[in-house]
Amino acid sequence: MASFPSYAEQAGHYFARPHEAPRHEPVGGPAAWRGPEVAGRDDWRFRLGRAHVAELHAALAHAKATGKPTGELVAADFPLPTLAAEVARWRDTLRDGRGFQVVSGVPVEAWSPEDAERAFWCLGLHLGRPGAQNPQGDLLGHVTDTGDDASDPFVRLYRTSSNIAYHCDAADVVGLLCLARARRGGASRIVSSVSVYDELLARRPDLVDRLYEPFWLDVRNEDRTGEVRFLPIPPCRHAGGRLRTFYHSDYFRSVQRFDDVPELEPRERELLDLYETIASSPDLYFDMDLEPGDVQWLSNHVVLHARTAYEDHEDPACKRHLLRLWLSIE
């Protein structure tokens, strides 16, 4: 049986970011894109053709014929004779390019929910190594409104229909496969953390070094032992000309609910406020509406992601529903 990283193991891999010294010059490069620029082109989208779709159907049939449960399937159980080369290009884009890739035309309408899960899992296996998304060990997540209370500090907001502020997940890559979209809203908002950094450097170079020092991060009850309530995480690491950023708007702030966490200094609040103001600028962010059959791959090292609030369908069978994978590829 295949073994996959636990929640803690995958987070440990993700946070093991090399660091040499703070960057005091613009980073630039392919990951420093701006929303209006990418909105004007579609080189970030790969559209599956008929041959690709037929290949996915054949690969799914092969995987089902093995008789293995989804979590025991490996990449070889889902053969992609032509698409494998495209997947390798997506990996390069995520690791060394703009940091995001959308794939359209996955035939989810022809599959049962179980087959969609199986196919997405196997596609992820070709791209990287899946890891657990929570302490319970879930490897394939379901992003849908479960009716949980968004005001509860222990609720992960993807289980609600509320707005989700900018954040990164503790894995190299997060992938989403859209099965059904909301009646209204629910746009995926992304922004280049490299562009945000470069803009912050231009506006307030005096604040940049603080990004390389730890902020306390609220773990929101995700430690099963109950012993860890918060962790010190530096947002930025820089080495070899590459900037890697972890940012979590809500969790850097909600940690203040603990009496034994030092209160944020005015300069630190100013930094967080300005960072999020820059990230929320229409000159930088890019909104996309995922349609059924769209897969969105994002690098958590160079892209921040958020979600606008949404209004769902009244029919439970039509509710917004996405599948999610966390992958290690570095």
C-alpha cells in the first residue's frame, strides 16, 4: 500500500524553505505577474482536446480495472501516454514559472462522483505527491458549504460560503477540480506574492525585513494533541534569487486571541495592513470563475489565493462542489 505524507510531514516539507538573506531589490521574473496582464491572454489555460479526453477515459478504466481503492492507486495505474508530457510542463510552470495553471475540459459530467475523485487523485499523482490536508489524514478534500458557522474560530472557512481572505496552504501545490459552481459568486481570487513583495519594496522598503522574521500563526485547533496552539512562521524566505512566501491573513491576526501571544506592534500591524492592501489592488489580483471540468493548480510559494463569498443553489444536489489536493513537488 502506498504511503503518503501526514499533515505535519507535508507542512514540514513545505516550510523547509532555503534562506540566505532578505531581498532588497525587486525579484521580478515569470512569477511576478499582474492580474490585468494575465486576464488579457489565456496562455495560463490548457484546453483538453478530444484525444486528451479519450485518454482520460481510458486511464480511468484502467485504474478501475486494478480493483484498488482510490487511495492505493499509483501513477502507473492511470497511464497517460501523451498527457504525461503536458503534466510535466504544468509542473515546470508551478515550480519555475508563473505559479499557476488551469486545465479545462475534464469530463466530469460523464463521471460519477467516485470516478471524478479517482481520476483527479490519479492526475495529481502524475504531478506530485499527495499529502494529508488535516490532522485526520484526509488526502482528497471536498470544498463545499457544510453549513458550518463562519464566525467559529475553529471552522475552516472552505466549509462555509463566506469570503476567504488571502492565504497559502502548507503544501507546495494546491489543486482544485470543479464539479459544480455556485449560483452566484465564489470566484477564485489569486495574486502573485512576488508582485506584492516588489510593490511593498517600492512603497515601504523599511518594512520589508520584518517579513523575514516570524509571525505567530494560529493553528486553529489543527493539532490533534491540543498542545500546539500557535507556531512562529516567517512569511518570506529568499535564496538563489527565488522568493518563497507563506502568508495567512486571518491566522496571523486571529492568534491575538491567546493571552500568551505578544500583541502586534503598530509597525507590524502597518505591515500586515499594507501587504493586504497591495494584494487587494485590482492592478495586481486576478479573479477567475471555475467551471465544471476546470482544474486549477496553484503554487503556494509564489501565489496567494482567496475566494469571494457565494450564494448557493437551493437544491442540495446542485451545490457548489470542488475536489482538492495538496501536493509536494519540490
